[in-house]
Amino acid sequence: MQLPVFKRDVTKEICKRLSAERRFLQVISGPRQVGKTTAVLQVLADLKIPYHYAVADLPAPPPITWIAQQWDTARRKLENSDKAILVLDEVQKMAEWSEEVKRLWDEDTRLGRNIHVLILGSSALLIQKGLTESLGGRFELTRLTHWSWTECRDCFQWPLDTYLYFGGYPGASSLIAEEDRWARYIRDSLIETVFSKDILLMNRVEKPALLRQLFVLSCEYGGQILSYQKLLGQLVDAGNTTTLSHYQNLLESAYLIKGLSKWAGGAVRIRKSSPKWLPLTTALMTALLNRNFGDVRGDHEAWGRLVEVAAGSYLVNDASKTGLEVYYWREGNLEVDYVLRKGKKLLAIEVKSGRRRTSLAGLTAFTKRFKDAKTLIVGSGGIDIEQFLATPVAEFIK
């Protein structure tokens, strides 16, 4: 399967770095099943540099000595070469992994060993914790996201409607002709694996059932603003707002959802806002619906929600690679779907899917309050959704 343009660009950049004389520590983080391992293995297959690939994604995390064992294997590659590459996949599953990587990396630095190291991970929380605690100043971070519309279009020749329903998991692309099978794959091989291996195995979760309910509700209410208190009224298992906030962070760290904060011009008010729940690919919504493509496509309300979530998830995913920030805005009955921030620049984005609001009162009120803000309409009267999803987010807020 040919990788689309974005993934090819990533592999080219990795290839360039691996071919350079200066050794480096590269961290590649992103959701499960979006091509992290595939991209790296494609690079390694093209390079004439000896390498060692090892994965720690086992039923139980291996002991910390596992890292040193893999490192020693890579060092032996230097016996017949002036350079070697070590790839550690899902290494964040081991406690204190970053301290061991730091020790071995610094040891190679002192002894002049030319070993490039790539670390791949599917848990943002565990990766970031290790990087900030032990590896400051030693690494470069690359984020991969769920596949975008242009990636799926170029790779699978999907029309836009197909992407809006089936989302951005390339491994499931061959199953879309059998929708029940596709949905089972998303639920069992992706969602359940993320819960069992990336969240429950690696974090203390006192109420696993509550965590799963929160995920289901965040997909059911995708694209909607819902406070923790209102969510508690929908949940079967008992909990509190502090627990829900913690579980939201866990779901975000596994690249399943994003709880957008309200833009209010101040950090304190942002933190206190009710989240706007956003699955990071529409596949997470449709796989749980128990409805087929034709049924959803013919439902104006349901299809409009997919369009809005697809627009929001594209903003969040693409903005994460450039440091842009995404929010929503609401005052009383006035609302703006998404607010994009770059430094002091603000862009208010309204997605007109035809599902609900037809007026632009929210945009008007937003620009009156934040006078330097610019606006963008996606849909009727503005840029169409296909063009929006094909344009790099940074282009909208230059």
C-alpha cells in the first residue's frame, strides 16, 4: 500500500536525519494504526544503514533491562559499520523508560558511538512525561495524527462522503465494503486495544466502566458542548467531576478525543469552561452508531454532525503539528464552532452544515468582543468543506 503525501513527507524527513552525520534521538508519537511503524520501516528498508527494531507492545511490559538488551544489539551493528539505528516501539509502557534511555544515550555520547535512536509511542501522556522528566534537550518530537481527507483521497481514491463516514484509519480501508465487519474492526482491534493496552494497563483507573461510558458519550455528543455535571446525569456508574476530568485526560492522551476549552481571552476562564467534545476521527462515532452509511447519509441531522466533527478534528489534528491552538466560543445563545489562535491572532470558524444555526450572529458577536479577530465560514456562503479539509490549517491564520 502506497503511503499518501503527508506520510511520505514524514519518511523523507526521517530519512534525511538518519542519513546525516550528527546522531539524534527522534520521538514519533501518535494514535495506534496510523502508520508510525510502517513509515519508519519503509525508511529503514531504503537506507543502507544497519538497524535493530524492537517492540515492547507485549501482554505485560518487559523489565527495564529489555531496553539495555536492545541497545546492546544495536551497538554490535557498529562492528561492521560506522553508524547504526535503533528503533524502540511502544517503549513508554515500561516504568522509568526515559531514565534508562537517557543513561544509554549519554553513555554512547561519551564513548563516541554513532547510534541514531527512534522511539515510537501511542500514549501522549506517558511519552511526554518521560521526555520532560529525563530527556530534555536530547530529542526531536514528530506527531502523527489520524489520516486526513487528502491522505485518504490520494491513497484510496475515496470521495469526500466516504471519508466523512469511515474516517482516518488506513488499516480499516479494505473493510468498508462490509460495514459490519469494518465497525467490529474499529471497536475490537482499535478502540478496545487502546483501552486495554494504552490506558488501563498503564494508568490507575478505579472505575473502568465509567471511563468507557465517558468515551461513548463523548462520541454520542461529538461536536457538542456538555458540562461534567450534565454528563454525570447521563452516566450509569457513579462518579464526580474531578474523576471525569481525569478520565478525559486519559482519553486525550490515547488520541481518542479532545475536549475543547472555551475561548474567553484568559487562561483561568478557559480552564473552568465546559468542554466541547470532539472525537479525533469520525470513525470513532460511526463505528458505535449501529447504523449504515446510507442511513446516516440520508439523515440530515446526523450527517451534519459528522461534517462539523470532521472539520473540528481536522483543525485539532493539523494544528497539533504546528503549535496552533483550537477552542470554541459561546456566550448565552451565541456560539462560534471553532476558534483558532496563533499568538495574538484569532480566527473564528463557523461550520454551516445545514444541521442547525443558519445565522451568523455568533460570528458577529465574537468580532465585536474580539475586534482584531478574523472570520471563516465553512459550507454555504463560504469555503466548501472539501476545500477546507484540503488546506493546511496554518494557511487560514497567517
